[in-house]
Amino acid sequence: MDRSFRAWLKPRLIDGTYFGFIVEDDGKPIAGIGLMELSWPPHPLHQDDGRRGMS
């Protein structure tokens, strides 16, 4: 899985559709999250933005 995930992840990091955040406390990481932007069809509440996020 490691090799397959890295191959999948690299182009998404480059194009910005996958990104993450790390929270630090006194310079030590204490939490993190990776987020993926998905292309999504228009919705009545979001007619002009076809993006959704998935964590």
C-alpha cells in the first residue's frame, strides 16, 4: 500500500487537490489531518462551486 499510496498522492499534492495541516504544541506535532478536494456536480445550495472536501 505504501508504494501505491505514494504514487497516488504525489500528483494530488502537486495540483493542490490533496493537502494537510499539522497542529503543534511547543514545536511538537499533536494532531494532523489530510484533506482531499473532490469534483462534485452542482447542488441547489452550491450552484456555482463544484468542489467538496473529504477528510
